[in-house]
Amino acid sequence: MQVSQAIEERISCRAFSSKRVSLKLMRTILEKAARAPSGGNLQPWHLFAITGNKLKQLLTEVTQELISFPNGHPTEYAVYPRDLAEPYKGRRFKCGEDLYSLLNISREEKEKRKIQFAKNFKLFEAPAAIFVFIDRNMGPPQWSDVGMYLQNVFLLSKEYGLDTCAQESWAVFHELVQKNVSAPKNLMLFCGIAIGYMDNNNPINDLRTERAPLDEIVDFIGF
């Protein structure tokens, strides 16, 4: 598979089959992804790949926590700016509306939206998860390095027949994740990744989010 094809075909998968992901395949993807660039070669990412009974235990605890805290707990970092301006606010709004429109869930159907949101914390039935941490001493440049590593993970997953969904939503349950993977306190949870084989029969995976026109995001100078 060419890189351009993987980029074109990658989506945020929100429905997975029950087919397991092998340890060998997971190791291959995560090892190859490590060729991502990072300033000073710090490689400031640390990942925990989890499946099986340990993952079931975490999901059970999160399901219980959702009863009392349906929106989760305060995050350790701002997932979005508090005063999100245009055009970013509009893009985020449209992404959500396109998803719920595909599912035939109106804005008034709050309970159905709540149920869909909770599916984040079942990993959309993915058989495995990756939880991505960064050392608390790291700054914005190192966070961008982590992003480059994760893009490699997403594209390599496509090459090997897997699909993924990056989930910053897991930041609202960072304490439960930290406990269940035994992450040291110097590490901060950035996001979770649902990973597995796409359920091609679920219409939710038909969603293709829009991208801004090139001339809206790039100024060409001197060409």
C-alpha cells in the first residue's frame, strides 16, 4: 500500500469486529512507527498496548464511573481551547452534526447522543487499545513529536489491514487508565487509540469528515 492510499483510506473507525489483534502485529506497527522524527531524538512518547482481561477490567471500571460522572472528570490538559474561534468552532460543530445525522440522531435526542458518547469508553468494541502518554516535563514541541509518531501508527495500521480511532476523550478518565496500566506518575495520558479490524457492515464507518480547501489553509509565496 502506498502512503497516499493509506492517508486517503484512514478514518476514525467507530465500529470494530471482534477479531483479535495479534501481539506480533501490534509489535510490528509500534516498532516501525518509532521512525517518526522528534526534536533532539527525544522520542517523548510512551505507550501501553492492552487487550484481553486487563482491558475488560478497565472498561468495566469506566462503565461504572460513567454512572456517576457521565461526562467524565476534569482533564489534565485542555482538549480544546475554552474560547474556540472560527473557523475551528464551525469545523468541530459540523463534524459532530455529520456523525449524528448519519446515525439519524437529532439535536433534541439528548439521551441517544449520551449513549453514543459512552461508546467511546467501550472503544467502539475494538479488541485492543493503545494508551499514549507523555512525560509531564515535556512542552509543546514534544507534544507535536508525539503526534507525528501517532500518524505513523495510524498509517501503518492501514497498511497491515487494521483500523484505528484516536480518542482524546479518554483524558476524562486519566486516573483510571493510569491505575490500570500501572503508568508511573511522571507520565501524563494524552489519548487512547481503539485498534482492530473494522466492522464494514456498520454504517457509522461510512462517515468521511470534510477537509478545508487548500487555499484556505495554505499561502503560497514565491512560487
